[in-house]
Amino acid sequence: MVSNHLQVPGHVAIIMDGNGRWANGHNLPRAAGHNAGVKALRKIAEHCVDRKIDILTVYAFSSENWRRPEKEVSLLMELFMSSLKSEAQDLHKNNIVLRFIGERTVFPEKLQATIADAEALTADNTGLSLVIAANYGGRWDIVTACKKLAEKTKSAEIDVSNIDEALLNRTMCLGDLIAPDLFIRTGGEKRISNFLLWQLAYTELYFTDILWPDFGAEQLDEAVAWFSERQRRFGRTAEQVR
């Protein structure tokens, strides 16, 4: 259990890695691993509420995941749809705001509609913001923002001289939210895999070998305790921070 005096991150970002390996380790089909991963996300979201973490952003499906076997991609789309339908009402009852980032126009129309319905249902809630990155890539995010700003300069809505880091940040996904304080990747890999490239510039990076379906409240508390011991300097010296 995390002590109440410890610094709690306002925004946690997670790459939920290891569903397939978890399934293999339990002699189960990969579908079972992905289903277990959904259950793990529900528990972590609930624990974020308990720990008074304001924002949880998770990498559900990257723009590179389309390279996976067609059968698995199809399975993920079906799970995405069924999970949204089953979880949206519970999220709403728990005052959680559900939000999606990524290029959703490539998804089946029914899934796009389900996403829009879930966002609309929870839009006025005031609790945890649960952000699902689906068909998202950090490079895509930056390029898309640049295109939007280029269009605005072309139409004379803004001048090139107006473009700075703050404006670019506001134009990107999550531009209205604080940047992640703590990044967690489960499953043993130590890379950020094109996830929130811009937003993770000063985020504390935490890696664990635990596979995502086995990552629960205790493991999140351990990550938060580790985060609390970090000295976040943002370019300043240790003496300045102290």
C-alpha cells in the first residue's frame, strides 16, 4: 500500500504489454490473454480512482499493431467493441471520463459509432480521465499537429511566427491535459514504442518484467512509490529543486 504522504502522479501512462506471453505461459489461446488484459485494465482504473490519480492513458492498439496476424487483429477489434459496450455504463456510473486518441477513421463504422457513444455518455463526468490510445502513434500525432498548423498558416488564421512549443503541444492529442508524470511499461521490454513521443519528454520511465494481466493494485503502488522517490528537475540543478 502506498503511504498517503508519498507524491502521487497526476497522470500515469501505461503500455500494457505481455497479454500474448501470459496466455502462452498458461497454455491458453492469445484471446484469453487479451481478455485477461481487459480485466487488468479495469482493476488499474479502479485503483487510480482510489489513489486519486487524475488521468490514466493506456496504449490499447498502436498504428504498428496492424502488422500482426489478420486473425489476431480481427480478434482485437471484436474485443474492443464488446469491451466498450460492456464497460461504458460501469465507467459512467463511476464518474469516469472515457476518451480516445488516434486515427479512428480506419476502424469499422460500428466500432467508430460505439467509441463516439461511449465518449458522449461519459463526457460530463468529473472523475478519472481514462484515455485509450487506439490506432495511435507518437509520430502520427506530431505530423497530424504539424499539418493542422500548416493549414492555419495557409488560411492566414495564424502566422508562422506564432508557432512555438506551447501551440504545437495544444494542437496535439492530450494538448488540453497535463503531460504524463509516470510512464509504466509491463512485460520486460524497455522502450516506448512510438507512444506519446512528444508528451513523454520529462516523464519518469518505469519498466517491469511483470506481464500486463498480472499487473494489479500492488504493482501500481510499487511504481507510484518508486516515482515518489524521483527528483524531478526539469533542467534545473538538484540544489535549485531543493
